[in-house]
Amino acid sequence: MRIGTKILPQNRLAMTFALGKALELLQMPQWELALWLQNEVEKNPLLELDREAFVAQKSDFPVIQAPISLYEHLVNQIRERFSNISEREEALRLMECLDEKGFIQEAPENHPLVPILQQFDPPGIFARDLRECLLLQLSPQTLAHTLVNHHFQDLLHGRFKKIKQQMRGETLDCALKTLSRLNLRPAALFRQEPSIPIKADLIIIQTDTELSVRLYDEDLPQFHLRSFCKDALSNEEKILMQTWKASGSWLLRSLQKRKELLLQVGEILIRKQKAYLQQEAPLAPCTLRTLAKELHIHESTLSRALAHKYAETPLGFISLKSLIPPAPDMTAAKRAIAKLVTQENKNNPLSDLEIAKHLCKTNIQLARRTVAKYRKQLRIGSHSLRKHLKP
């Protein structure tokens, strides 16, 4: 609580913690926020989930699926292959024994499910070692299979002369070429973690010649703060209820602020990048700093708001950060300005705006003011001065 102009240490700590949680909430992608909100609702007895509304929500909106992981790929195959529940559970347990290469560790030597799992995709998965991994990828009747099966150590150490002496009359070149194409680490073909669906946070719609933006949050849990009767509660219960009420109120306010900020960011971006979104021009010069200043927030807060956020636009599914072009290399930009001035028509020198437009064609995005700043640093006169100084 406030006493004059001072803040008690414990209150300052609470405010710092609340701010940190609000920034964390702002940074969360939609899928993570949905899970986090469900957990918060379950922890707070005064937050009541609008279950019917939440269950009825079905997203018809585009979702980008990240590349499938090895875990997901194998789980799908296990579900298809094993109808028996106990076999399926045992197969899942064996899958947990795979190392980073895709080799199985700590499995009994004659486990009945291992040979079945070794038939799964990718070829070589569930092998016990490198030799078995290679054999699983080869047909038994081939020379390459014979080489691995009977001459593995010689192959491993490059003792090809010894192998040729033992296999007279056999042409090894083709077999060795086959072996060179095999995968030594089956798990490396896949991501190691389960993939996460990427959903749009904003929808940017083309209507006639205008662009409009709306927030997409229908997949988030819908909930409200319940009231409670103080009269039937003890003092301890009242304090606990007040704590839950404060926590629930803070959560609702933070969510509302998050929504408002994302919508404001979307509105500014479509205003600044309207021509780009309508496929009429490249990205206009724009920086995090200028956007943050316009929104009256700190640059780091805006960076958090943009992190892992996506929009469905007339151009397709894009990240919000992709609408902010990277800052151009200052040295390269100055060199390009100097070159343009050198090559310009001396009777009609280029203005700063014209220089900016020429640079834009070469993927150097600079505002007119920045061109003027760099031109002055290069000690190049203005358009009017260069015109009067023509030879």
C-alpha cells in the first residue's frame, strides 16, 4: 500500500512480480497461452471456465504445422501396428529407450517386439548398434549386406584390400557406393521434440481497397470471475478469497491489455505496410523503435509482443516480425548513396526522396530522413546545392 510517496518493500516486490508475469504473458504464443490459462483457471476457484463456449469453439482458421518429430512419427506407427493395449504400451516404453541416433538402449536381447519395431520408418530405427542399423537398410541377398554382415570391422577401418583378398571375383565398387548412401543416424532425419501447431494471432483482411485487422483468440479458454459471499466465511477464508479475486482480476486485465496491444500493433503495421500487403511495393522502412514510440511503450515490450506472433494476410501466413524490415547495413547504404549521386544527371540531381526510392529497388530500405542524414555524413550537398554546383 502507498504511504505518502513511498511504496512498502513487499508491495514493490509484488508489483515487480506482476509486471514480470504480464510481460511473460504478452510473449506467449497462442498455443502456450491457451494451456497456461487453462491451468490458471483450474488453480483459482473463483475463475469459472465457460465450458460450453470453449468446447464449441472450432478453429476454421489456417494453422501451420511445424515439421513432424521422430516421436510423433513413431507413435503414429505404433498405434497403427499394435491393436493390443499391452503391446502398444510396451512399444511406447521401448521407444523411450532410443538414443539421439535412433538406436535402442537397454532393451532385452531377444525382446519379441524389437524385430517388429525395426521394420518401422525411418529405415535403421530401433537398431542396437551401427552394424545392425546398416543391415536393416539392406536386402539380405545383396553384396552390400554380405560386406556389412561378415566384414564390418574391416569396412569400419577401411581395410578394403583385405576385403578384396577374401572376396575374390566380386566387384566391390557398386556395393561400396550403396553403403555410402545409407543413413548412419536414422533419428537425424527428424526433429527431436514434438511439433507445435502455429496459429494466427491476427487476421488481416482485404476489403475493396482497404485493409482491416481483427484479433483471433477464439481458441483461448473463455472464463469469468465468480462472486462469493463474505458472510459465510471465516477471516482466513476471506483473506484467501480476496487473494484469488485479486489474482483473477489481474489475469483478466492483463489479457485485455494483451489483446489491445496486439490489435494496435496490427493496425499500425497494416497502415505502414499497406502497399506491401497489397503487393504493390516492397516493405516500407520501419523499425521497432519508431513503432514503440508511436505505441508509447518500451522497445523491449514491443519485441515481446511480436515474438512468436503470426497473421493470416492477403499474402498468406506470415510472422508479424516479417513486416518490420531488418535495419540496412549503414556502410553498404552509404556506398549506394554515393554511387547514385556520382551517376545522377548533373542537370537534374536526385532529391533525398528519389534516392530512397532508387535504394528501395535494390532492397535497401531507408526513410528520406535517413538518406539525408547519411548524405550529410558523406559530405554530399543537397539536391539544390548539387544543381547549382554543376560544372
